Amino acid sequence: MQKDFLFIRDYNQLNYELIAAAALSAFLGAYIGNRLVKKIKIKTLHYIVAVMLFVFALLLGLGII
């Protein structure tokens, strides 16, 4: 069974590509999110988060993700 999706390969070697991709995604998301939050109202942000949570829950429930 291949476990490349984990942060650790063979329990003694870190998956640096995955860690770098996750860190880059986190910084990009924080940067883009910071710029968007200044332009939209907090109520709109609440609606967006609610819809995204609902879609995520639906996909989890259907077994797609």
C-alpha cells in the first residue's frame, strides 16, 4: 500500500514537496484572502463560508472526497 499522500514516507523521511506545496498554498490563501476581505462585507463572507461548508459536507456525504 502506497502512502505518498502522507507527510512522512516510510516513517523516517519527510515529504518535502508536499510540505512546500502546503506552505505555499497557505501563504497564497492568506494573501489573497486578506485582499478580498477588505473589499467585501463580513455578511457576504459568512454566506460564502456557509455555502463552501455545505458543499464540502455534501461531497463528503456522497463519498466523492
